[in-house]
Amino acid sequence: MSKLSGWDDTIVALATAPGVSAIGVIRISGSNAFSIINELFPSKNLMAQASHTIHVGMMRNKEELLDEVVVSLFINPKSFTGEDVIEIGCHGSPFIQEKIMQAITDKGARIAKPGEFTQRAFLNGKLDLTQAEAVADLIASNTEASRKTALTNIRGGFSSVLSELREQLIKFSALIELELDFSQEDVEFADRTLLRENIALLQKQCSKLLQSFVLGNVIKQGVKVAIIGKPNAGKSTLLNTLLNENRAIVSEIAGTTRDTIEEIINIKGILFRLIDTAGIREHTADVIEKMGVAKSYDKMNEADVVLYLFDKTDTPQEELTMLEERLANSNIKYLLVANKVDIETGEINEFKTKQPVICISAKAKNNIEELIDKLFVLAVNQDIEKDAVIVTNARHYQSLERLSKALEEVQEGMNNSIPGDLLALDIKEALQHLGEITGEITSEDQLDFIFSKFCIGK
């Protein structure tokens, strides 16, 4: 994409997190980066130095000594932004960082907008829009799965798949256009049988990417797990056991938990948000408890997975039957977990349920690993393969949906033997949706919205 107007000035920002630290890094990018810093760094003539070199010296603003710094040079186009870039490593005092940045802006630079460095990298062709967005995903990653997915996309994994799709569509479009140029000759350059086969293959690839969004959303957003059950079933004890700490108050008194408690655990690189809810019972005179029960039902309906915990010693079959019917009607994933199996009773209840019952003891920590494994399988349903291309961005998903629909129209058009000019229009529409994902087709407003979610120094 060609560079937009107003993007030829020099920008500066703090690239490290604000606050006191051992060191801070200030990044400058633009055509005047070297001339500005050269005036503030009398230790050496930076204009005469090679790219990708590091220099140590004092930084001064006229007669005022600012700090002893490390200056790293990156001459265009061999830099992150594709412009001249300098990174200044200074001491991590916010006061020192502010003094250096003030000196730089006094020389003509301006403070960068959020994500502006990455936006310039995109505009200068250093990466496409999917790679740029993956930079933000990598910065925000908080699990192994989210880190791996973001790195795969930064390295061009998603881009390469889209590039293959685009290349095929351009080839089809060119052949159709060629037929239109020779319409008077009644020739057919595009083999319709082969074209149908290739479009079907593209639809399959597009469908695979769309399906990966289910896992991608789990990687990016995590999994909401509502722990539901009657009072005194052991929900808070189970939460404490899963967290391996005493987070929730545990008591023999039924109805101790009045409000929801939410905590996060990491299972095999995926974040699970565990929600301990108030005990559900239909008849209670306690107004506060009624509010807690209502909130429990709300959390159940919002959850990705419901973990229904019940006392194995005194739960009637009718309760589980009614629960499963309710969850099935709501299309909610669920696990049935029988608690207190460590308690000796005269008889053992056997339950007839659609889903297998997992028997545990939250207090004695029996079969907790089995429960965790079943929870992971139900929520994620697959292993996250190395270098797998997974769609995690809702914007990409929406464009892929439109692409899939456009490919269906191309296939339908061929089945109905529509004229070549109309077929060419359908293929161009599919290409447009691909271009929206990679940034080949976009607007300045769209770019501003996407990059405004980045941090300032990136």
C-alpha cells in the first residue's frame, strides 16, 4: 500500500513501560532522526556511522548534560519502520526520560501516536496488516498458546496462506478477463472444470481458517467456566483446590457464598476463568441469597462451560435429568461432577445421564487431574500444533466469512453458466475481501482505528 500523506515527519516515543526501571528505551523514527540526535550526542558524528551499530556517550541539550546513553542506529530501509530509526537506551528515571524526549521534540520531532511505529512499518511495506496486528497480539500475550499463535502470524504464517488464496484468484480473474478481450473469437482460456475444482479447494481452505477461529477465540479470550450447584455441594472447596490456595470462604453452613468469585488458572497454555457461584436452590426466604441465585443463573448462561457439582451421597436422579435438559436446550457445554466420594455411605448412587459423571473429592483432592483434563478437552477439543495457522482476530473472521460467501457465488455462477464479465466481478469481490485482511485494500480511518489499540511506543 502506498504511504499516506502526512507520514514523512519524525516521531519519538518511550518504547519501554513508563515508570522507574533500570533502563528505558526511547525510539525515534523519520527522515530527521539522525540529524536531531546528532545535535544532542556530541560524543560522535552519528551521520558518519554504519547501520546496526551501537555507540556509548553523553547526551547534552546545549550546555545541559542529560544522561549517559547507549545509541543504536538503524538506517533505512533496514529498520523496523523502513525509515531511519534510532533507539536510545537511557537510565530508567521518568524525569531523565522526559528531559531527553523534551530535547528531541524541541529539535522538531513530535510524540508518536499509539501504534504509529508499526503503522509506518505497514505503510512502508515491511509487513502486512495481519503481521502488524500480530505484533499487538504478541505484546498482549499472556499464555504460551497466545505467544505461539502471535509469533506464527508475525513470521507470516497467516499471510502466506492468504497469499496462496490470492494468487489462485488472481490467476482465475486474469484468464476470465482474457476471455472477455477475445469475446468475439468465442474462445475459452479458463478451463471451467479445473476452475470449479480450484474454487472448491479455496472454499475448503477458507472453511478451515473459519473453523480455527473457535480455537483462536479461546486462545485470545480464555474460557469462562461457571461452577454451579446446590448450597454446600463443595463449589468453593473445589475452586480453592483448583487454584491451590484458599481463595473462597469454606463453611459447613449452606449458602455461605452469596456473590460470584472469579479467578484465573492456566491449563496447558489456555486461560480458564473459574466462576464460583452462589448455591442454587429454588425456595429461600433470604433476599440476598435470592439475588445470588439469580446471578448464578446469569453466569451459567454466559459461560463457555458449566461445571455442575453435586453431592454424590444425596442427589436424586431427577435433579440431574432436569439439569441436562436445561443445558441441552441452552446449547451449553457442561461437565457433571459428583463430589464427596471420599465420604463412606451405606450405598452408592448410580446415575443415568447423557454425559459421563466425573467422581471427585474436592476436599481430599481425589481425581482432580482427571477433572482438569476433561475440562480442557471439552473447552479446547484439540492440541495447539506448532506453527499452526489459527485465526484469532474478529476482523479477519468477518472478512473470511465474506470471502467464503463470495466464493460460493463464484461456484454458483459457474454452475449456472453466467457470462464471463459477471463471473469476473464475483472473483474481484472475493479478492477485495482478501485485501481487506492483509491491508492491500483499506482506508486511513480503518488504519487509525486498528493501530489506535497499540501502545504508544510500538
